Amino acid sequence: MKTPEDWFPPDAPRLAHIQQVMRTARIVEARQEFGGRLVIAAAYHDIGYAEAFAVTGFHPVDGAVLARADGCDAGVVDAVLHHSGARGLCLRMRPDLAGRYGPTCRMMDTALSRALTFCDNRSGPNGEALTLAERIADIRWRHAGNPALLETTADYLPLFERIDAEFARLLS
Ligand SMILES: [Fe+2]
């Protein structure tokens, strides 16, 4: 398993975000059994942003390729590939990579995949713990100039809310 600390500068906001997603994943795993796989998926979900692994330049694909190469099981690989509506974003921004996803979004297909998106949606860009509403507001503000991302977020919001309702109790 890759350790995110080895692949980002120590003061990188992206690293702080990944660490917070992993922290949230550990809390969830303490209350719902994933055999440690949710923490592993959290470690890989944004590692595709690291310079060393940015092959396609679309981080969910690069992270999933890396997870598979490192021996992660198919469920972890799929969770990374589909996290937080990545397929929808891919179709809008990187149609050249659509073939990596197949015909449907699989973000909702397993508890592991939903839980990873939950942990991501509860973590801010600098490692803050956020509510889903705060996370969405932050995305809308930071990516105001990126209509593809804003449209994808709007499309997926009902699913994000369903996921949040499923797991939120585990944080209280
Ligand atoms: Fe993330």
C-alpha cells in the first residue's frame, strides 16, 4: 500500500485532505466492518494527483490504476475509480477516458464505494472536517469557473445526500 506522505510535500493541502479522508475512514471502520479496505481506498482516492502517478491526468483513473498495480482488490479499485461522481466528471471533461468506466456509474454499487465518497465529501481541501452542505458550498465557490465540475456536482447531489444519510450516524 502506498503511503500518501511519501508522495506529496508535507505542507501540501492535498495531503492534508487525504489524511482527513483517512481519519474519517478509520472512524467509519471502527463502527462498520470493511476489513481495513476503506482506509486503503481513502489512501488511494486522490493519490493520482501526485506528480509521480499522474499518467492520464485524471486522478481517479490514475489512482485506480495504481491501486490495481499495488494489488488492491477489485472493490477498492472500483471505489477509487468511481469516487465522488468521477464517472460523470470523466464523461464531461475527459471523454477520451470514458472507456475506463463502462456503461454505468458504480459509485452506489457497494457499501465500500459509498463509504469512500462519504469520507471524501466530509473532508475539505485543506483537511478540514466538513458537513456535506459545507463541502458542496466549498466546491461551488472554489470551482466557480469550472462548469463541468459544477454540473457534475449538481447531478450527483441527490446521491451524495443519500450516501450522507447512510453513514452520518457513524460520526456521532
Ligand atoms: Fe478527495
